[in-house]
Amino acid sequence: MTAETRIHPETGEILRRDVRPVEFSFKGEKFTVNMPGRYPDDNDNEIFAYEDLQVSERALEQLQARREINSAETDFGLDNVALA
């Protein structure tokens, strides 16, 4: 076993350090993040360290900011324009 591998505490599978695309959803929107973590060969039962989760947290913050910008654009759309 190397420093890059671990045993899954529940399944006993060997987990290998890797970066893989992981899809998340937030308020009806989906986004994919290249997530570092420890993954078994079958891609189920992955484990993320605190540092790994910071990657998805930053992506979620960006998605929230994008939603706020889109919401602000809607608030200042044609409904708020006085037509002559």
C-alpha cells in the first residue's frame, strides 16, 4: 500500500488518489467539477478529504454568484424600463 492508496473503511476496497469529474446539483442546476479524492476502481464509494471538498465548495460559490448575477439582471430587465 502506498501513500496514494487507502482501504475504504466500510467496503474494504482499495482507494486510489485520483481526480475525476463529479456532477453536483444546486437549486435545479447541475455542474461538474474535477474532484480530487480517493476512488475505488468501480467509481462508487469515493472518499473526499477536507482539502478535496474545498474544490467543490469553490465551484458552488461560483454557481451561487452566477445565479445572483442572473437574478439581478432579471430584476433590472424590461419590466423596470419606462417606455415612452
